[in-house]
Amino acid sequence: MADKKQNRNPISPKFNSQRKNKPRFSFYWIYVLLAVIFIVIQVFNYSNPVKEVSWPQLEEMLLKQDVSKIVVVNKEKAEIYIKKDRIQRDTAYKDFIKKGIGSFSGSNPQYTYQIGGEEIFNSLLKETRDTLAAQLTRSGKSPLEVQKSKKEFPYPPSSTTRTDIWGNILSYLIPIILLIGVWFLIMRMMSRGGGGGGGSQIFNIGKSKAQLFDKETSVTVTFNDVAGLEEAKVEVMEIVDFLKNPTKYTHLGGKIPKGALLVGPPGTGKTLLAKAVAGEAKVPFLSLSGSDFVEMFVGVGASRVRDLFRQAKEKAPCIIFIDEIDAIGRARGRNAFTGSNDERENTLNQLLTEMDGFATNTGVIILAATNRADILDPALLRAGRFDRQIHVELPDLEERKAIFKVHLKPLKLSETVDVEFLSKQTPGFSGADIANVCNESALIAARKNKNMIEKQDFMDAIDRIVGGLEKRNKIISPHEKKVIAFHEAGHAAVSWLLRYAQPLVKVTIVPRGKALGAAWYLPEERQITTTEQMYDEITAALGGRASEEINFGTISTGALNDLEKVTKQAYAMVVYFGLNKEIGNISFYDSTGQSEYSFQKPFSEKTAEVIDSEISKLVESAYVKAKQLLSDNREKLAQLANLLLDKEVIFHDDLETIFGKRKFDEQVAIESMPKAQPVVSEPAAPQDEKAPEGTQTPEIK
């Protein structure tokens, strides 16, 4: 008995497992049940359809004395009942029985007739009765038989009033059911975007959209897949090590950092580093983007933040990764147009409270990534929320070599491919750019039907990414081609003759993208830049226009890209870096980003005039210097331009043959010859196009 009672115990594990396995009730069954009821009612009402007859047909039935009675329903329709003996005798009625038309059981009418009006219908019946009596009299019937027939004639017809209960009910219910069904459908569609499971919940729009990675959906990326970023990996691996071995730190009284912010340019591997953390930590990992909090409904962003941290606390220890956090982390009060009731600011306030508010989040670590840390709110960056800012910068030479090794593994390479050579060819390239180079080289080799990827394929891929698609079929007149050749020769000659200008690698007059010609240079990988270095770079950029004026006596619109670069660089020297004597050691650069929403410049009108004057003086002096260098070497310049017209592409050795060895070669190893962004010559901008945009925040190289 005890065993039986134990089995019936509702809290027994067996009983609980059975309850869990039972299917949940779904609202869809209600929709199905209502649909079945509606169909049954319709089938019941129309399973035995009654045939409608016209007056001549009804009159013929009356004259044959086949009608037993007529019932007028609601003064609209007459129900015709046929005598049972006539149904069995008349072949016409038997045909109706075989076809299943009407109900010939006697309890239901066999035919119906739509009356135009009760008085008109009664008069027609009366006339038909008199006609029947006259026919019987002419046929020799006795007066008694005629009188009997008149009594059996269904005149006057009986009348009744009927109410269609189901029809009235359905006429009221169907619109209500449709409204409820549409409402349920809309709410369920909204709930799909709310995350957090619970498909039967209709208010999931405030749920977090974070994607969960745990033991069942593990990430396969590890730190071995992340090449370079050695310093950043050390910082992040310490967080992973704390999750795996917490006692190693806690017995000394240390605490795990609450958050780490990955900061760096696009394509440097911030998200990849977060994936490696998810793959190495072996703890629940919630990943989402900053834009997932943004919604058109008021309060949804804050609700999703609360739900995100609720999930994280339930799964602690846990890691939350928010990609592109600047979507919600922008500094508060910067935009004067939105006011204080900004939905994005409400979301940020909730995020600040959850990260480090009155309640503690034990075991929850926040990782975030952004390439615009300067616009984030200071309260978000303080210690206690993001204790660490991990800078993920562009890779240097050794890091590029390690990245190339990772991306070259799945490729079929020729023996001519040298990883060190490729890493030297790509200064300033991010990890994403290097991955694109490897993929583009494979596509180029496949396009040429090669079995292996060769060194030249990588060179073509770098040229393709830096300069654009080669357009050899572009129609260019001989005079334009000559102008382009002298323009590019001017760039090459000035950069060769200046001490601090970047030495040339390759010059081409083959159009690429929008550029009609391009020159590749060897940039020195430096962290700071002096006034002389920036001045020589400006002078080299103006060498193309100076060459046009010296050789043709006129200038063209082909220097648009050069002038844009020169203007921005000269503006940065004067306004940002304090490299001008008149302005002095003053910088008007705003690292906080508040100037984005300001309509006033941070300097006076008088200072603005001085800035404009100094920028103009700086650019014009560089232009004069470029013209002087080219005038002193005019014959060599013409020789170089003619060689460029003949070959279309010239290299370092060709310049060395014409100008002799460069005096400053001992500073830079020419054999490395990495390639940077080309100085391109573009056609003139159309008159209706906007002028080039203003100066962006420069980076000190």
C-alpha cells in the first residue's frame, strides 16, 4: 500500500517527468475548434438544398393537384410541400430524389418560391384555384368533386414567422472572432522579436535579443585563431583564466574586472577576439549588438537591458558581449534637438544602473567593442563599469606576418609566395584587409585558370584593393594620356628628390576605379611625424599639378584628390597639431566629440582669418618648392614621362636609372617596398556636386 501511495504522490519524480512531457495547451486549438463548428453549421444548413421554382412551375403543380400545402415564411418565401403519393408516382419527383435535391421525407418542404408580396401571392393562388375549378367542371366532374378539390387547394396559405438563431449568432460572433484572431496574430508576430523563448507570451517585445552560446551551441574559435593582438590577448585571457580558476585571484583579495572595452579601428579583430573569449571561457556567453536595444516603442530599450542582465544573473558566471556599443553609449546631453526625454538616453541610464548600480552583478562580466570610444559617455567608461580599455590597433609588421599565416593555411600556394614579403607590402592594412587580400588573390588565380596561387596574384590583389579595378579599355585621348603621364611623373620625381617624402615603389597610368593614374609609395612605419616630414609629403602631393603647369603652361582638374589630401593635412598642421608659428602651440582638436553638435567654431573670426592665411601660405610655399625641383630636373622629368607613356607602368629601378641613386636610401630598405594608399589623379568633379567634406580627425603616424 505504501508503494502504491508513493507512486500516486504528485511530487514524485516520475509524476513530475510525466507532467513535463505533457504537451502544452495552444491557443491555435481554439481557432481550429471554432472553424470546425462553423463548417459543421454550414454543412448542416446546406446539406439538403431546397430547389427554388418559378411561378409557372408552381402553377402547373397546383393545377395537377400535387401540392399538399403552402407555408409562407416571414412574408418573403413560400415553402411548397408535395403530396407523398404524387412523389412516388411522378417521374419528375423521382429524378429529384435520385439527384439528392430537396427533402422528400415529408417533414421538410420540397420546393420554395420567392413571393413578391403576400397580397399578390394570395391573389395568384385564388386565380389558380378558380382556374382549377373551371377545368374540373369542363372535364365533367360533379359539383361535389369540384367543391372537394377547392377545399384541398392550399388557399389561403398558412403563414409563419421564423428566426434563424444560428445565423444571427454567427452574424454577431464572426466579426468579433476575426478581430480577436487578428489581434492575437499581431501580438504573436511582435512577440517573435522579443527573444527569451516563450512563444505563447504576447508581450515579448521587451525581451532581450541576445544570442546565447553555451555547451549546446559552443563557439569553436579559440585564441590560436586570433593572430597578432598579443597585448590585447593577454588582457582578455586573464579574464578567461579568472573564470576558470577564480581561487587563484580571490585568495589574494583580488576581484575580477567587471568589464572590458575593446577599442580600435574597423577590421582589427575586436569581434573575433570576443568570439575567442566565448570559445575559451566555457561559460554561457550572451552576444548582441548595441542596435538590438533600439526600438520605436518607448521604454523597450530599458526593458531589454533589464531582461539581458536578468538572464545573465540566472546563468552566472556569464559573459555579455555588446558589439558596437556606441549605438546606445553616446554621451548624454550632446544632442540639443532630442531634449531630456530621449529613448536612447533612457536605455543608457538603465545600462549604467545594471552594470554598476545599487544591486551587484556577481559573476557577470561585460565585454564591449567600439571604434568610436571618444563619443561614449564618461559614466560608461569609468572604473567599476569598464575597468579596462583594451586598444586593438592596426597590426605592425610582425603581427601582419602572423595574420597572413592564419589566412594562408587553406590556400594552395606556390613556392614563390613569401609571407614576409607580403607583410611588408601591406602597411596600414587591418586583419580584415589581409583576409580580403588572401581571398582576392585566390579569385584572381582561379580567373586565370591556375592550379596554385602565385606571388603575382597577391600583388594584383593588393593593387586591386588599394587602387580599384583596372580599366584598360577606358577611352582616353592621346593628349589626356600625355597630361596624366607628366602628372604622375611629377609625383614620382618630387618624392624621389625630397628627403622626408615617401620613396616611390610603382607608378602607373592605367586607370583604376575613378583614378586615371596612381603612384604607390613606401611609407615609413612611424608613430610620430615631424613638421618637415608633413611638409615634404604636401610638396610631393603637389608635384603632379606643378608638372602640368611647367610642361603645358596650364593646369587641369586631375589634381582633385591631391588637393583634398593637401588641404586636410595643412589644416591639421595648423589647427590640430600646433605646427604653425603664427597660431603657436595651440590645438583646437576636440577629443570629446562635443563639437559635432556645436554651430560655433572654437576660435574667433580673427583667428579663423589667420588660420586661412597660414594654410594658404603653407600650401603655396610647398607648391613653389615643387615647381622649383621640377624646373631644375625638367629633362629628367620629360624622360620619365615618356618612359611612362611607353611602358604604362614603371618601378623603382626605372627612377634610379634616370635620377640616379636616392640620397636617403640608407634610411629605408628599398627591398621591403611595402605599399600604401596611392596618390591618385581623378577627373574634375561635376559642377553640381558638393565640395569635398571637411577635415576629419587625423591620426598621428
